[in-house]
Amino acid sequence: MSFKPGISVYSEIGKLKSVLLHRPGLEVENIVPDYLTKLLFDEIVYLDQAQREHEQFVQILRKEEVEVVYMTDLMTDILEDSHIREEFLMDFMIEGKVVTDGLQEAIKEYFSSLTPRDFINKCIAGTRHSDLKDIKHKTLGDMIKNAYPFYLDPIPNMYFQRDPFASIGKGISLNVMANETRNRETIFAKYIFNYHPRFKEVPRWYNRDKTHTIEGGDILVLSDKVVAIGVSARTSTIAVERVAQKLLESEEPFNTVLVFDIPKKRAYMHLDTVFTMVDYDQFTIFPGIEAPLDVYSISRAANNRLHIKYEHSDLSEILKKHLKLPAVNLIRCGDGDIIAASREQWSDGSNTLAVSPGKVVCYNRNHITNDALRKNSIEVLEFDSYELSRGRGGPRCMSMPLYRDNPYKQ
């Protein structure tokens, strides 16, 4: 399968051609109960089973003729260059709050013996105190006894590739994450888009050097004219406006950004945990957000300003109007049952990944929601989800499309 260079995503449902993933690794085994909250996990994950489940996901995608690109492979490619490797490690240490000369020297020495692949895997897995034999020129902080076991924290959320950046049209939003624990994830995307030959000159609608947070799970490309962005616990209004400004003033065909103001709760951490697109005119939604949901539209006005309007209609009417559809069908998570909806939303029943119009990948545990999708003529491709779901993310959360066919292109 020949790869397609650059980025091209003008739909949530267009035939998926290429997708970025990360296979869970040793970083997951560096999660311990005392640091669950710090690392944004609710439970311990069993790595062997998580990897088996992830491989099922990969095989489903490959059977659909999707090119699966691993983030670590892209990083391995660029870290063959020793200058880039040195630059990356220094950036990575500074962002990990390793700032003293002695500790930096010890980490550099440790990483100098690693191959590019082992180097990047170790960055993600974390650097334990036991990894470093000796720190010369110790500071007070190095000498004081500290029970915390890491010099550089593990990055166990890395298998959720949706959030560090978002593909929109021919460009990306290189994001600012809401939690310090996850913000280091975006440095990998920064280096990939700075240095990998496959992604030369990809425009950026937002950059990680900004102040206000935005995460990829809140960004949905509904069509080649309309992008939806959630204002959530993780994405701020300022960032949404800045992405909208950059996108709407570009040469891209997008003319509207729909802003979904969703409840600020961990259970609804991103828009795609409660709402995803499964076909041209069908969406899955968690019914618990419908009543409190407010939607705004952003479009271009005179003098390069933004026109922001509150949308007074219900969600079906809003989507119908902006997507120019005769009708819209909202398929409720849990098939409308309040108990099933709450339970299955917690395990990402609404977090579907479309591989083509009307065909989606889902966790098998959300059987009531999956049956509701099938009753509405959606083909559901399922895989096991005992362990992956413990990280509070589903198939869409784990994947970042790099290239989709544009189903709206004439």
C-alpha cells in the first residue's frame, strides 16, 4: 500500500485511507495506584490484554484497507538524525521539568546508548530513578530523599492519539493540552510535523506555543464546509475562536464552525465522548447532553472579523441546516434507556470511528448502543475492550486520521 503524503481530512465519515496510532507499551506498566489521578487514569491497565485488544483494532482497520501508521515509527525515522535527537531530548527534559545540569547530563548519557526506536519508547515509558547509575554535580533537589519513582514521568495516555493534534482539511491544529501530564504528548507531533518528510509544509491552524487549551477529541470535521468544536473541560473558548479565525480566513473550503458547549465533567471530557458522526445524516449522541447543550455558529464577517450566532433550534435542526440535509437522525447511546446510556457512555459507547459512510468501529462491550446503530442500518465492527476502555477513551480517541476520501467532492 503506497502512503499518501501530507494531511487530507474533510469529513468524519469519508473512506479512511491512513490513520495514526500508538500501541500501548511499558508506559502503561508504570501506572501505580498512588499516581493514578496525576496520570489521568481511574484504574490499572493490564498491558498484555490491552495490546491484544489494540491489535484487534489494527486488524479491523487493515482489513478495511486502511494504512496504519504508528507514531513511534515516524519518530524513529526522524531520530536517526543525531542533531534532531539531541534537540528533542533537551526539549523533552525541559518540558518534563528536568532542569538541573547534573540530572540532564545523566539522562543524556543514559539515552546516548539507545537506538532511535528504544530512545522513543523509553521517552514514553518514563525514566525511573533506578535507570540512572550516577548523577554528578547533584543539586539540593537531587540529594533530598524523594519517594516519587520517576525523573521523567511515563506518558500512559499516549495511546489516545486523537488529542495531541487534529487533522482539519490539509492542515492541523497542534494542540495545547489542558493537563500538564498530557502536554508533553504534543511535542512528538511537533517534531513529526517539523521534520518528517511525509508531512512537509503542513499548515497549522493552532500551535502548541499558545496559552489557551484545545484538544483533538473536541474537534469533528462534519463536512468540507462545517467543522464542529466542543467547549469542554479540556477546550477553551479563546482557542476555539483562534482556530476558527485561522481556518475561515484560509483558502480551505470551510465556511462554518459549530461550537458545542457541553457540560464540564470528566465523564464528558471531550465532544467525541458524547457525539460522533456515523453516516451522512446520522449521528450517535449521549442523551444526557441534549438538554443542557448550547450550540453557536461562527462564520466570516466583514473586515476579517468573526460573526458568532447563538443557534436557537434543537440539534437535529441545526445539523440539518448547516449540513444542508433533508433530515438528521440522532441515535441515542444506550438506545434511549437512561441506565444503559449512562453505563455505556462511561465506556465510550458514543465514541465511534467511521471507516466509511455507515460503517463504524466500536467497543464490543457497548452492545445496546451497537444494536441501536445496527437497527439504523449502520454496520458495526467490534473488538474486545476489557482493558483499553479503562483509560476512558474509545476507537475514535485512539486514532487520528491522516487521510480520508472527501465524500463531498464532486
